[in-house]
Amino acid sequence: MIGPGLDIHPYVIGLLDLWMMPIKLDPNWKGGDYYGGAEPNEGLAQALKTVTLTALHSAGRRKCTATSGRPRGRTPGDAMGNLFVIEDSL
């Protein structure tokens, strides 16, 4: 949440729109009127992925996943269910 009256760079405004879009596209969002019903959890999870990938520097992402490659024995090219480490951590 960002209060009114702050001087926000246009790039940040664009990022905020990008970050909240998955929540707004979740069918459970219902324009923000989800109280008493299902919450937009899938949209929130997707938004968190987007925020994580765009807000962290590449060195930070590498540190969070310990490696940028693949987990041992589970090469992503061998099966659709095999994820890269970054995908698994998100």
C-alpha cells in the first residue's frame, strides 16, 4: 500500500501495476470484495513470484537459490516436472 502525496517515479508506478495484475486477474479477486469468500491466493502467489524476480538483483536471486542451475539428478530438459532451482524456490 502506498499513501497519496508521495513522489513516485513512473517506472515504479509501472512495476506496481505489473505486480498487482496477477491478483486482479485471479477469479477470486472480485474487485477486492472477497471477504467471506475464497481469497485470491493463486493470484497472490503469482504476484509474489513477480515481485521476487523483479525486485531482487540477479546476485540476490543467485544467493537465494544457492545456484542458478539445475538440481542434481533432475535435469529440467529430461521431464516437464523437473524444475530449475529458481523455479522450485519460487
